[in-house]
Amino acid sequence: MAGGWARDGAVSEQIEASISDELARLKARAQPKGESLTHCADCEEPIPEARRTAIPGVKLCIDCASDLQAQNQPRSGINRRGSKDSQLK
């Protein structure tokens, strides 16, 4: 069922395109490689064996990695709906 001037299936196509874009962005994100460090590169605290095994090439402890992730601003999505509310922000 389409609303307004949109053709049938247009909303589903937009949702699928958004999901595909986000999956491609996540796959392209750099992953750690190489040998894991035994101690954090920032605070020198020991990195648990379970973390080094789960994430090959890890360089930061959980606390430092969380702090770094919190500093990075979340990426805003593409406004595919074009609603007036989202355009006013």
C-alpha cells in the first residue's frame, strides 16, 4: 500500500536501502589486526586473555575502548523520509 504519490513498495525499498548502506559501512570499518597487546596502549592496565582471544589485534582495555567510543559522535543517518520534523532540526 503506497501513500500519496509514492509507488507500491517504495517504503520497503527505502528501508532496505538504509539497511544495506549501514551494513556496508559496518563491514568497511577497520578491524584490529596483528597480535594483541597484553597491556593497554593508553593506561597500561592488563588486557584480559578472554578479550585478547575474542578480538585479535586488540590494543585497548575495555575502559579505554569505551571512553574512545564515547568521544566519537554517532553518525547521523540519511533522511530518506523527508519529513518536516526532521528538516527543522
